[in-house]
Amino acid sequence: MPLRKLPLACVKHVQWEEVATPDIHPSCSQASDWAADALTVALVLGLFASYIPQHLRIIRAGTSVGFSPWFLLLGSTSSAAAMLNIITMQGPVLRCCLEVSFGKCIEISSGVILVGSQWLLFSIILVLYMVYYPPNLKYVELETDTHDSRPVQRVISDIKSDEWRLSVIVSQVVAVHLAFITLTTFFLLYTTDSSPDPSGRRPYLIDLWATFLGVSSGILAAVQYAPQLQRTYHLKLVGALSIPMMVIQSPGGIVMALSIAMKPGTDWTSWVMYAVSAVMQACLLSMCIMWKIRQRRLHIDDFGRPLGLPASPSAESILTAENDEGQFESQVFDVRVVEESTEVGETAPLLKPPVRIPHKGGILGWLERLRS
């Protein structure tokens, strides 16, 4: 019987089928959710649009006055824990990037990109806070009195001020915390075998670590705004805080929580931090708006300087605000006025003992008493 020749088109079709049948896990070939993808893109753009004004505000003002180091510590650690939480939860799904196209990989990892962007942009605030920390507040100022007609002289010592020392410790703690949870997360992901199916049961250690990261992130976010609310309330000034950033992020936090909740492989531990942060940030926004109205009534800017003076506070400037009785009180960020006096008595010592800058009560005062 003679052999029949197949048409060339049939041969090409069979060869294509054999080559184009990759071994892809069924969970990695899910249909695209264009609505969720569009929401994620909008949220990422919204994050950049909300944080960039805050970054520019610090750079243009040339100072990070108004930020609480505790707020930056809690916010940085909270956002880092949230980022590693979603990486842990979606770790098996992210392995699909080894089998799918680049575009599909971006879609699968959109939740990580969203949360990672939030962590990066907030961490930049901490970096700018350290870079633009007022130089005159970094070290303790001492006053010396010469035994002649010369006035009292002010000398900047090499002793770090309490808040600058705290800020340095904060940055170090943030770095150590990030390194620890990052190494732990990737160690667990690479040493445990789990299915890419988001509906499948996760290994016990992965589930336990993800829960720890999510719960700790939520708790840190709830506590994060307490020191900043306290600081802003006592200063009665907006300072370097950006109201446009908070206007965008307060409602955006709720939308972001909903977006993360729709991602495969996530649960309540992945989005609770953003819901809590949105509520607390709304409280801070309300307080800043209240102080903004008060500043306009007193004809002062966000740093307490009379309107018409340069926007960037100088190294020797003192922030003032009117108290409830109508008098002006010093709202100083660990700065005080040293009165220069030309009166010299015969019994005056050649060198006055060092006078450290007094601090108000609160956490810093407690730490000072603890060290002593």
C-alpha cells in the first residue's frame, strides 16, 4: 500500500503543537483580571503622586523638622513587615514567573509591587529625615563665660543631642529589622516546598511566619501614628508634614486594602495594616488642617515663622506659636535661646559648668532618666 503524503500545513500544525505545549502548572495559567490589574496600576501611580510632594517638601524646606523619629521607626518597620508578609503569602505563586512570560509575571507579582512601592517611598522619608536633620540640633550647645568684658559665648560641643542620638538608633534598628525579616522570609521560602495553587494549604512554618509578619505590621501601624499625633499636637504646627500626601493616602489606604484582599494567596494579615494606617492618618490630617487654620489666623508659616520671612528656617531660628492666652511661647525643637550678657561680676567663675539643653517630658525624658 503506498504511503500517503500529508499536506504541508498539517505537518507544520503538528510540529507547532509539539513545541508549544509547555509544562506549566495549572495555577500559573489563570485568566487575567483586567479590573484588578487596572486598580493596581492606579494605586501604584497614586502612591508616587502622594509621596513625592512629601519628599519635595523636605528637600525644598531644607529641614525635616516636625517629624517624630518614633513615627518613622514604627512606619518603616510596619511597611517592611507588610511587604515581606505578602511575599511570604504569594511566594509559591511568584515561582510561576519562572514558567510564564514577563508580562504575566508582572501581573502575578502586582501585589508585591504595590506593597513594595509603599515601603520604598516611606523609607525615602526616613532617609530624607536623616539627611535634612537640622545641623544645629544634632549636638548639645554649651555656654562659656569669659572673665572679662566679652559677652557669653555659645559653643557647639561634640555631644550628640538626645533626639539626634535617638534618630541614629532608629535608622540602625530599621536596617537590622529589614535584614532579619528578609533573610528569614527567603530562607523559609527556599527550604519549604509548597504548591503554586493559592487555594492550597500552606506549610505550617510559612503560615506561622506570614501571620507573625501581618499581625506585627498591623500592631506597629496602629501605634505608629501615636507619637506623631502627640508631637504635632504639642507643636501646634504642621512642620514638614505634607497635607496633600495625607489627603491622597487617607482614602487611598482603604482602596489599597481592598486591592490587596483581592490578590490570590492573601488573607486579612496582608491588608489590615493599610486599613489601620488609613484611619490613623485621617486623624493626623484633621489635626494638621486645624493647625493650618490656626497658623493662617496667627500669620505664621508651617514652621512658626512670621509670614514674609524665608521659608527655610535658619540654624538659629526659633519656632514660636501663640498659646491659648494670646502670649507667645517657644515651640522649639530642642533649641533654646542663650542670653548674651555683658555683665561680669568679680566672683563670676572663669568657665561656667556645661548646661545641657533641657527637654520636655515624655519618652525622651524617660530614656534620659533610664540612662542616668
